[in-house]
Amino acid sequence: MSGTSDHNARILAQFSQQAKSYATLTNSAGTPQGSPLFQAVRPAPTDRVLDVGCGAGRVSVSLASLVAHVTGVDLTPAMLDQARALQARAGVSNIEWKQADSTALPLADGAFDLVISQAMFHHAADPAATLAEMRRVCAPGGRIAVNDLTPAPEKACAFDAIELLRDPSHRRAYTAEALRALGAGQNLEEMSVHAYTTELPIEAVLATSFPDAGMLERVRELYSRDAAGGYDSLGMGARLQDGAVWVRYPMTVVVWRRR
């Protein structure tokens, strides 16, 4: 089994288990229409949108009321089932769902005005190949946006280590500069970069986690130790609030234009 197919197997194993709890976590955050991603891409009524790694569909469904059409693509069928259920509850019809690998999108060249990826690149087996596919299916002059985890350079190794313990489908979180460099490598014109943090109680995150046997308590212990000591050795600003551990995930939205 190749490295890519082996990693894709880990993604399928993890997100098939995570699908319901992940949908609960993301949907509890409310509409993303005021999010940094939406602010950055400014969806237009005429936009044909592709959401790569659409997961449980929260972003795709929220976009549907603002644009002409949305196509959501994900590797994991169980995630797409959650997305379809969310679409049905929202009562929107202008969405199509496809199961596919992000490095081999079953879509025509230049078919979309806006191509996005939300919190997926750190799972991707080959982010450069994924971005190349996003560029291919984006129309000339269209926008491409990636919103993902971006740890500080000096914390990146520790950040990846704890995330991999928590979620074996984690691959690598790029720093903001490394993410921007991916776009430069595809000859994309950088339009904007916006850094921010998302804060969550760690138990909500662990509810979506299915690590190797016996690892969950170890992960919980490491987060708790970092929060109690105020070390931030994991790069997530872990802190205690009313006896609970909270973490801040560093995120960056990069928007490019296809030349």
C-alpha cells in the first residue's frame, strides 16, 4: 500500500468513527457566515463553489444561500451522510455531494469561481497535489481559499505530535508561511492572509477523537499539564477555566486568485 493510500485509509477509519460527533461539534458553533473564511472570500450570488474536504457540510450548507451552486467533496462517505442530513434540515437544494480523493477531483477544469478548503489540509496526504487540483478546477480569475491550522514555527513539532496522538489521521499542520508558499508554488496570486484563533474546551475536541488504545488519557494528561503549568509547550495556549481545560487552535485563511 502506498503512503497516500495508507494515509487515506487512516482518514477513512478515523472520520467514519468521528462523523456524528464531529458534526455535533461543528454544528454547535452556529452559522459560519460571519467567520474569517466567509469574510475573506466574500461569496457572490453568481459564484459556483467547490468545498474540498467538506466534512459534515456546515460550510457548504451555509454557503448555499449566498451563491449559485455548491459542490461538496469528501473522502469519507459517513461524513457525506452527515452533510446530506444537514442539507435536508436546512432545506436547501443547490448543493451536490461527491465522494473523492482531494488529489484526484472528478471535476472539469475551470468549473468553479470559488474553491475552498476548511480545516482539511492538515489531514491531506499530499497538500501540494490537493492545491494543484483546486487550482485546476478553478476558473481563471477565480478565488482559492485554504483555512487551516497554522502553529507557530517554534511550536510546530510539538503541535503535530500531540495532534497525531489525539487523531491518527493528522498529517502535518503547516505554518502560515509554509501554507502561503504552497500557493506561490502553484503560481497563485495571493490576495489576503488572516490569522486568528478558535477556542474550544478540550473535552469537546476529545469527544471527536478515536486514538490508539490507551492513548486518550495520555493526551488528556498532556493538555492538562500544559494548562496547569502555563507552559504553552503544545502551541495551543492551553488554559484552565472553571476546572476545565480550554485550548486555542491557531488558524490562518489564505486567499489566492488563479492567474
